[in-house]
Amino acid sequence: MLKLIIDFILIVGIVLSIITLLKLYKTENNQLPKKILMVFWFFIGITILHFYGLLHKLDLLFIPTYVFENGSRFVLAVLIYLYVKSLFENDKGFLIRHFAHFVPFLFYLLGYTIPSVINYINNDDIFSYIQTIDEHINLALIKDSYGIAYLVLSLRIFNAYEPRLKGFYSSFKEKDFVWVKKFILLFLIAVCIDLVITISEISFGYHANWDAFITLFFVIAAIGYLGYFGLSQNTLPITTSNLDHTVWANGNSDQEIREVAENALLLERLFKEDKVHLQPDLTLNDLAQKLQISSRELSTFLNEGLQTNFYEKVNHHRVEEAKNILVTDKVLQYKIAAIGELCGFNSKSSFYRIFKNSTGYSPSAYRRMFAKK
């Protein structure tokens, strides 16, 4: 019965991996983050196939997939790390700059995995040092520690850049970038569980073949999460060149000063007359196109010229819009949460949080306060 359950879960994982790869392949976005995700998912699919072959003792499937699976923990966490980095760095020369991260995997592949396969196929210790390594070194412990280190680095990088994303996006949703953090955490939990099992085996002197399946089940759960949220993400070309602000230059020419003043007036008109802030998915790029300037110029103007950022600017106008509705009879036509949607907030929670941070009151309390007057 247990074997049937494991078999079913593995088949689900294989199907999810294939669907994920196909959906990634069919997306129009050909940026580097997508390519890294495809390589990552290739390794995940091969890993699940390997355990399917192991479960059913299919050497024709087990042996070739072992080449990729055995060192997968040296590369999967690295790919997640590079995926996060690629969201914020320029594509040009990216892989060359970060090639060193793949050296441990290549060293392990050539020095251990392939020789192990040759020994297994020939049923002989052609590479005798493999047995010595197996007897004296716990490779699972090294792999788990290595993976955890890279996943923690991935979280640190994402957390460092996350506040700067507010300069480009007026709101955050699961399908944009928040899912990345949760996706990393799921894989971190899976590797930590594997580490606990490995330490338990070392401490109590036993070895179980089923431990890897437990870790794999958590990986398959992460697959489901990515399939539900990650594949519909809006991966926009965010690079360090976009995120880094230029200095608001002094000594501009009269013409440049006039252009800045005109852009400032047009920007206010877009908010007050066109009410662009009512668009829930408004981005810095969208607004820059309306102003007919680059997103970098607009970001610099907001930060250095107006001492704010895109996120704060847009949500300021959304809060003002909500305040106007809350103190008029129009509020009777809608529920409080619906007012948030009318004003461009993409969720009830973000509406309540941003409104309270701005005014000191919840939307309901703000409405009651004016109703008493």
C-alpha cells in the first residue's frame, strides 16, 4: 500500500514537472530568469524520474538519471540563487560572472558521480577511491549544508532588493515577486528536513532508503506551489542598471529645467485628471511611457526631485482617493473593501495596511470619525 502511495506521488511530480517545463517553454519571455528556471526544472524532473526508477528497480531509468540526480543538491540551490540574482542583474555576461558557482557540481560530477556509475555498470572497483569516500565521508551531510548555505544567501539577496522593487511597482501580488521568497523557503524546509534525517542516521548509526522520498515529497509540494503562482509572474526586465539611481544633477541647462518642470506638471495631471493610480497593476514603466521618458529618468526624478518613490507616490494618491470616497455619501454604495479596489489597491489587506500607515486610522474608523461630525 505504501509503495502505491509513493508511486502515485512520484507520478504526480513527474507530470507537474513536465507541465511546468512546457508552460515555461511556451511563455514569450526569453529573459535569463526563465532560462535558469527551465534548467532548474529539468534537474527536478530528472531527480523524480530517478527515484521512480529506484522504486521500481528499473536500471535503464535509474542509471542515466543518477548522473544528474546524485549531484543535484550541488546545483539546484545554486540555480535558485542565480535565478534570484538574475532578477536584479543585467543579463550581459551574467553566466560568465557566476560560472564559479557551478565548479563544485562539475568537480563532483567528474570526480565522483561518473566514476560511481562506471563501477556500478562494470560491477568492479575500477575507481577504488569511490569506496574509500563512501566509507569515510558523509556526502549527504555536505550536500545538505551546501544547499542550505545557498538558499539562505538567496533569501538575503531577495530581502536586500525587495524594498527597492517599490520604486518600480505600485503593488505586490503572489504572481509577481512575493512568491519567490515562499518558493525559496519551501526548498529550504525540504533540505533542512533532509539534513535532520541525515544527522539522525549518523547519530543513531542506521541507514534508511526511504529518507530521500520524504525530502522529495516536500520538493513536489514546492512544484505545486510554483505551478500555481510562479508561472503567471510578471517578469519584467529589472536590472541593477534600472534599480540604481543616478544622482539628481545640479547645474542643469535652462532647457533641462523646463523639461523637468513640464514632466512634473504632466505627472500631477496623470494622477489628478487621468487618475492612473486607479490601475491596480500600474508600474513605473507604464507611467514612464505616458511621460515619454525612460523608467530610470522617472525613478531618479521621483527619488531625487520629489524625495519619494513610485510605490509611495502611487499609494499616496490611492489613499487620497479613498479618503474622498469615505467622507461622502458615495461610501454607502460600497463595502469598505470594495472602495479599496475602486482606488487601485489589489487586496483588502494592502488597502487597510497602507491606509492606516498613512492616516493613522483604519478605513472604517476614518469613516466613523467623519460620520460623527
